[in-house]
Amino acid sequence: MTWKFKSDKVEVKDVPICVVDEIEESPKLRELFARAGIRTGHGSPAHRLVSEVVIKVFQERKETLQDVISKWNVKGIDEILKEIEEEARERGIIK
């Protein structure tokens, strides 16, 4: 869907990206995902993993990190989860 504004009074700015995207796009995580062979980008497996960790584990507390590890058979998952947690703390998502 595209938006077209005809008024010159409206200033069009870049839309903000979601927090999960911000975390997933961090250089360190991009490197870890590449090493593990996980695709990145909005809606990708990397995006789903980050959202699962941030939302289900840290915000809703419905799952544990062990639950996530058992679901995701990924090389270097421990390091990825540690970096996701660090990025989320840095952005104030989790305390």
C-alpha cells in the first residue's frame, strides 16, 4: 500500500521501525544470524526468534529461555539469546 499526500503542509518522515526490527538489525545479531544460517528481515525466522524471546520470555513470561532453546535447533543459540537480551536491556524493553 502506498500513500500519496497532496498537501505541502504535511511533512513526510521515515516511519519508525518496530523494536523487534531494531534488535534484529543490530550488527552483532546480524553477524550471529549469518553464522547460524538464519535469514533476517521483517517476518523472517530471525525476526520470529527475536519477537518470541522479547515478548514471550521477557515481557509475558509465558516461556523460559530453555523453552526457546528446545524449539529452535540453531547453531550458536546461546550466544544469540544472550545478545538479544543485551539489546533488549539496552533499549529499555526489559529491566
